[in-house]
Amino acid sequence: MADQNQKAEIFELNNGTMRVFITNYGCTITSLSVPGKDGKLADVVLGFDSVDPYMQGLAPYFGCIVGRVANRIKDGKFTLNGTDYSLPVNRPPNSLHGGHKGYDKQIWEVAEHKKGDNGSITFKYHSRDGEEGYPGNLSLTATYTLTSTTSMRLDMEAVPENKPTPVSLAQHTYWNLAGHNSGNILDHAIQIWANHVTPVDENTVPTGEIKPVKGTPFDFTAQKRIGESIHEVGIGYDHNYVLDCGEEKEGLKHAARVRDPSSSRVLNLWSNAPGMQFYTANYVNGVVGKGGAVYGKHAGLCLETQGFPNAINTPNFPSIVVQPGEKYRHSMLFEFSVE
């Protein structure tokens, strides 16, 4: 467990062009500022000015790392090696993002903080056997690194100590490339390198099918305005895309490209995860954030690279079970530019 003397603080990474603030409470990105076409910095993530609102539970997973298993586990139940496990049903009828007190609501230990052009910060957390219903002790690290003037990498690792366990971490930042306080993201254009999506039931749990996106409102294989077909998918996008057609770089696949027309900011995301939940902040409603900005529905978008939702109960999905002696590795690269 984290040292009881640990307190939640906000740390800075700054290379002169890009400025990022991250708290050890949930490894949460509270602010990330990059230049737009006018050269001016804008903060492009939804969040709060201090750690207090996060700790009070006011954030709908703004900016944090979620786990032990991201996304939904159907009915909060799974069976592993003949043993049945029950998890907190914190988003009825399912367990969501690790339960009532997932990794997003824990104070992580700051293991290292390097300043400068390639500044980085490493957080550690020890998740105990039975925490939120999950089996086995798990040692975790998460490192955010400024890898160039306008790019940041996140490397997450988890090592089970004594039992096999499902592990699927996700980074849950809500992006708005026009600026966190600029309204909705419906005019942002997105391209997702996925030919398939996993359809969901009425409780947003994948049915187990893997369906082509071609000819559906889920098709972002070519760049498309987010608002173009959003009215055809209920309250908005909240779906897992199968990352099956992106080119590779440094062991990571191209997952998504987002562009905001007003600022010309672009975000390219690369990841080694098999899936990505594309979520358009459908449930955000009147959250008062940084500088008094009020975040409403579709105020941001999430690009949560991850294992497939409910994979632990779906044999035809890629397995998220990690054995003792193995290491879970999940990396993401966020590249910002103007074009």
C-alpha cells in the first residue's frame, strides 16, 4: 500500500513548448497545454484547478488511469481457473473501471520526477489481493514522459505477484483540442484505424460480436466530423474499436487522429493495446471545472486504449489475464501538431 503519509499533489512537466500537470491521485492529467495555429498555448484537457474536486468524487474519470480492469465487466462477475469472483456493481448492472475505489481514486507513490526537456514522472502503486474483488497482489508503475517538444508518452506496467488476474488499464483523459472551455467537440474531425467495432447491448456491454464498421455510423476509417453521424448512435459514441489497421511505429500502432478546425491542433495517438473505447462525454452534464468553465454533454472526447470490455467473460476476445511471472505492458504516445 502507498505510504499513509503520501498526500495528493500536482506535479509539472514542462519543456518550454508543452506544459503538463499531473497529480499522484489516480495518475491524473489535470492540465495539458500545447500551442495552436496562433502559437498560443491552450489547455486541451477537461479537469479541475486543484486536487480537491477529484478527491471529492466530482470528476467523471477526468484524466485518470483506471483499473484493475477498465470499462465494464458484465454483472460484476467473472470466473478464472474455476474460481468465481464478484466485483462491486458501481455502474448497475455492471462493474465499471475497477469498482468503487479503483486506481483512479488511489494516491500513488511518486517514485521519480525528472525535470527538463525530456521530463518524466513515475508513479507506483501496490494493489492487494482482494482489492475491489480482484484476485492476487499486483505491482504497478505508470510513467509519463515528454518525448519531444509536443509529444508525451505513457508507459504502464503491472506484475502479478502470486495469482493470475485480469489486467486492463486505460488512460481516461477528456480531450478538447480547441481548449477545455471552448464548448463541444462535435466539429472535431477524427480518424480511427479500426475496421471493426464490438457492438453493445442495452447496458453498453459488448455482445461478443466483432462487426465491420463499413457503411455504419461507426466508420471513421477516413477522417470524419464527430457530429456528422452522432445522432444515429443514441446519446453518442461509447464503443470499443478494434485497432486492426494502423501502421506501426516504435512498437505502437496508429490508433487515432483528431483535428480541431478552429485552432488547427492535431492529436495523433499511438498504442500497443488491441482496442480503444471512443467516448464522447455523453454523461457529462454541468460539471464546473477549471477557471469556472462549465462542461456539458460532448464537452470532450476520450480515446481509451485498452483490452476489449468484458473480455474476461468473452472467450473470443483477446485475453486480459496476466500470469505471475508475466508483465502487463501498455504504452501510449500522444503527438500534438498544427496543420
